[in-house]
Amino acid sequence: MKVDVLLGLQWGDEGKGKVVDVLTPRYDAVARFQGGPNAGHTLEFEDKKYVLRSIPSGIFQHGQINVIGNGVVLDPVLFREEAEALEKSGIDLRRVLRISKKVHLIAPTHRLLDAANEKAKGGAKIGTTGKGIGPTYTDKISRNGLRLGDVYHNFKEKYSTMRNNHLARLKALNAVPENLEELEEKWLDAVMYMKGFQIVDSEFLIDDLLRQGKSILCEGAQGTLLDIDFGSYPFVTSSNTICAGACSGLGIAPNKIGEVFGIFKAYCTRVGSGPFPTELFDAVGKRIRDLGHEYGAVTGRERRCGWIDLVALRYSIMLNGVTQLIMMKSDVLDDFEEIKACTAYRIGGQETRRFPYSIDEAIEPVYETLPGWKTDMTSMQSEDEFPVEFKNYIDFLERELETPITIVSIGPDRKQTIIRKKH
């Protein structure tokens, strides 16, 4: 029985969609286990670009089953837009996609609450995408949520109860909506559209696949440093983005987990508010942003950029039990004279290699400087072609992180992926 997990080790946007697409041929099924439509996974191949928000990134390969697990929250309207676009491009989505009955639904009032709550925070904004993710997870935890399976169980009554609760909260926030009926009509129509897909008890589906000897790749959204428990709280997402989230978000027992693929960029980025110890505010940070096209796939928001943070990466590797590392966007640093890597933090005059309780306090990154490779790697076909300086950078990272880097991405296209030989 085999379940492998693939997740981000930084603040999201590491390139998980591309790697899921590359790895999917090895598996019989791909399953999303948490997050919502605030997380955009970008894939590029055959001169086309796709952005997936809720549907697993294994959808483009060879007819594997793709599962949206119970840990995900879905906006029916956005799901419909995404699904219809994929079907227009020739994907037989209804044949390969399965959706858990236990996914929680994002209602129009969830999005309104998201905006109202963020406005009420004033200067202490979290930097939410406004997609209603937080309020939906809040309702889930407070046992007031609405699940997809409720379409078969007193749906209108349950929706009405939730809606009235939301309207009372919106009134208290002085945010009573003007066009709610119009939003609701579109939303309810999209819920009925979703009934045309295979809505299943996904935990039993996955167990059946495992009993048949099938292999499953679990796809995470966002990144470890945005985890609700272990991330840079309160500037985090509303779900468990770490490996344990695959167990709770799909109903998989821990002893079924095999490989854990941890994805990271050769540098570091963050979207929205929150601390970022290695952030660059100078021309170098802007250069990384421009070369890496660092803008949100869903929101279009400008990403903050900085040097790679090995303190945070070691922490993420520990939390997830990472067995293999995958380095993305190496090519963005192709033309730099030198590369910096944060190996420790200096806090109050004391140096530490451990990720602290709070990274809001004054942290001075301790950097090690390595020579750049000054070589265009985007058309290389194997690691034998890598310049010696880049090989040295990989060796340095493997020593610092005590985990092998098995895949290196040198461009956005699925073909620009180098599988490394075992060392």
C-alpha cells in the first residue's frame, strides 16, 4: 500500500502544480487534501498555461482518478468556472474527478464575512485573499458549516440556518450586503451543477484503491510556514498544510504514508502580510521578482522576495518528515554573481539554527555567500550539464538540510525538469 505526499516547505507558491503534473504518471490517483480556491497551482506545457484552484493538478495526465478530499473547502461558483474551462480544453472531467461528500462549501456570505472581518482588523490585517476561506473553516470548526453531501440531506434548511447566522454577524459588522439575492442565485445554480459530478465517500474510495494495490499522490496547497498550528501565526492559512493534514484531509492512516516530497524555491517568496526574515527590499529583491514572474496565480498580487531561508526549511523538513527535496525556479538565479543562503538567525545577540516561537521580533539573518553559476540552464537535459557552481550549491543545501534533492526545476514547462541520479 502506497501513499506519497507532496507539499510546499515555504510560504506557498513553490511550484507544486508543475511537480504534481510531472509525477502523476507514477501514480494511479492524485488527491487534494486541504485549502481552497485561494491557492493557485500553475502548469505549463505544449505552449499553454493553466491555473488550477481546487481541482488536483494530476488532471492533465493519463486518466488517473483525481480526488478532492474532505479537508478542502470549495466555492461552487469558482469550481464551476474552473471545471467548464477544463472541459472546453478537452478534459473529460466527469470521468476522472471525484469529490468528497464532506468538503465544506464556501457560500456568498462567507466571502462577505471575509471582507468585513479583514476591514474590522484595521492595521492588523492578515492579508487574506478575500475568497471566504477563513470564515468557511471557522464554521467547520464551530460545527456550523455546510457540506457538499448536504445536497442530499435537508440542504435548503441547513443553508437557510447558516445564511441567517451570517447575516446577523454581518449586521454587527455594519456590512449588510446589497446584492445578496443575485449572488445566491448564481451560487445555488453552481451547487446544482456540482451534483453532476461523482460525489463520494472519499475515505472509502481511497481505502478501496489501496486495497487494490493502487498508488496515490496527495497534493498539498499553500506551504508549511502557513500551517494554522506551526506557521507564522496569526499570518497563516486556516488549515493544516503539513503532512499530517493529508491524514485528516483524506482519511488516510499515518502508517500508509511512504515518501514525503518537500518542494522549495531556490530563493524565498511570500504573499500578503506577515514576517519574512530574509525579505529583500532592494534592487536584488525586485530583480528576483521580475525574473521569477513572482505574482499570484489567482490574485495577481506582487510577491515579496528574499534569499533562501534554511532555518525555516529545516523546521519544515522536520515537521513533515520529508524524505526527498524538490528545488524549483533554479533558473531564476542563473545570472547572479553570488547567491546568499540564511543558515541561522541572530536574535538579541544570540545565534540560533532553530525556528523561533515568533518571527515578529527583530531577527538578523546570518548568511553564507556562494558563487553564482552565471549560466543559462533552461535548455539543459540532465544534471551532467549543470555548471560546477550550481552543483556546489545543491551539495551545500543537501549538507545543511540533511535531505537529498532528487528533482531540480529549471523552467516553468514540464519538460524543464531534471530527475537527479541517486548519489
